[in-house]
Amino acid sequence: MACNRLVVTLSLEKEADLMLKVLIVASGFSQATRKPIEMMEKAGFLVEEQDYGPGGLNQDEPEFCRIIKGVDALIVTAIEKVTRRIFESADRLKIVAIRSAGFEGMDIRAATGRGVLITYNPGANRQAVADMTLGLMLSVSRKIGWIDRGMREGKYRELRVSTKDIYQKTLGIIGLGRIGKAVALRAKGFDMRIVYHDIVAYPEFAQTHGIEKVSLAQLLNDADIVTFHVPLDESTRNMIGEREIRRMRKGTILINTCRGGVVDEKAIYSALVSGHLYGYGADVHEKEPPVFLDLLRLDNVVTTCHVAGASEQGLINMATEAAEKVIQLLKDGRIPEDVLNPEVLPVIEARKR
């Protein structure tokens, strides 16, 4: 009997070794639903979820290098730093599926050199982020956070101050991608005039919804509220600093739900203290967790902890799309959408032959 049990155990271990393995290190991947994991298991994959919490494995590259061995597909968040050393430690890796729209933690060149496909999900949580963007606009313009804190402290009459409307104001959207468009559609409900700046033109959407494409300088000069929806790269890092803030009219509101690094937080702090800026709503910060706490302590700042896309439906969409991309490549042999490094496709096609 003991011999039979040993044979069965060895047989199961051998079967597991032959299965394609998916490693999930995206924090909270199955928080909203386990269906994406069940989808991958049904496709015949061995799925392992290791939740290292916010920040993931960023402080432990050696551990990342250890657990990546024997892995065929890796699912991460945008902020996980998947470095050259990690790719060099991967002996079976074929795809990294980034759960969200960002990809700043990914060494794409190293992945391409190792023949690893990188995908991301630019539209999966767009409705959730757009909701949060409008929520921050209202919270900042009407001083909801400040009034709420005062009410909890027993204040009342001194909280009845003049605040700003967003109705029929001018909204400047920097980055009219999928999230930017979703924000624009919501803003139309407030009868806002909308202008946008983007390296890409969207003439059909703009014409349909009465939106005007303008230069960055004109947007900053015209807008009552400026909201950012761009990826973080060298072209967008600190794109809004002291010089750009001086272009804005006194009383402008800034909203940031994309990446903290697109703005100079110290320049924003100075403009908020001086009264040049009316307020700042931020779901993201240059360092996360944030270290520039003086900014967050200002009464005209409303801030959250990088959760704009983490609504129930947003989490479901992101996890499902990441799982679908893994299944498409590893089981169906199809190239999924939203590939960040198409240069690697000839290598993948060669593997099939």
C-alpha cells in the first residue's frame, strides 16, 4: 500500500511538472471574484496566487527571481518592478499579463530580449477611474472632505463657506484615451465645456461630443479644472510644474488619477498654499505610500490611496482580461490584444513551428 501511494504521489508530481504554470502576484487579484482563476484552471493551467500586498515584491528582487522559476505566465500590477534580472531568472516564462493600464514597472526591453510577450489592460477599469475622477472634482470643488472633517469635530456654522461649482465650467482633459473619453462623457452631464490635449487626435469622438483639441498651453490657460489621464514615461514625467501652473488662472482645480509622477508635487503644494490653485484631488502620488505628507495635510487637498480603478467591477474586469490573455496565448495559440512589445511576435510564431 505504501508503495502504491508513493507511485501515485510521484505520478501527480510529474503531471504537475508538465502543466503550464500561472503565477499571480497582483495584490487583491481574486478579491472581487475567483472566476478568472477558475477560468485558467479549467484551461488546464496550474494556478498559484501569492499576494504580497501593496507594493508587491518591489523590495525583494531575490524572492521574485526565486519564485519565477518554472512559471509560464506571470500576472502582475503596473507597479511590480519586473527587472532584467527577474527575466533572466525565468526559465519557462512566455507571457507577463499586467492587470491594469499602467506598465511603468516593466523592463520591456529585457522581456523582448527573452522572447516574453507583455500585455496590459488599458480600458479594463476605465469606468471606475472615471467615476473617481468626477468624485474628486466634486469633493474638491465643494470642499466635501474639509466639511466632513469639521462636522466630525463638532463644527457647523464655520463650515458654511462659499465653494465652487463644476456646472458649465471648462474642463481640460490631458490624455483623451479610454479613461479620458469616459470622463468627458460624464462631464457632459454637467454641461461642461471640454477641451483636450493629446499626442493623438480623436476627431470623430470630439466632433460627436463637441470637444475641442487644443495645445497644452491653451488648455492650461482656459480650463477651470484640469484632469490627467496619461501613462507615466519620460515624456509625461513632471509635465506639470511651476511654469505650467503659472499659466493657469487663479482658482484652478487639478485632478490626478493616473500617476503621481506626472506632476511636481512641491510646485502644486506651493500654489495651493499661495491660493493660486483652488484645490487638488489626487488618487496617486509620486511615492507610494506617499512621503510628502505636507501636501496631503492641506485643507484644499482630497486624496485617496491609488484605488480609483479598484471598484468591484473594475477589479473583476482587470482580472478577467488578464486571465483571458494568458489563455489566448498559452492554450489557444492566439496573440491577445494590447501587446506592449510586438517586436517579440516573430519569436512566438517561431515557437509554434
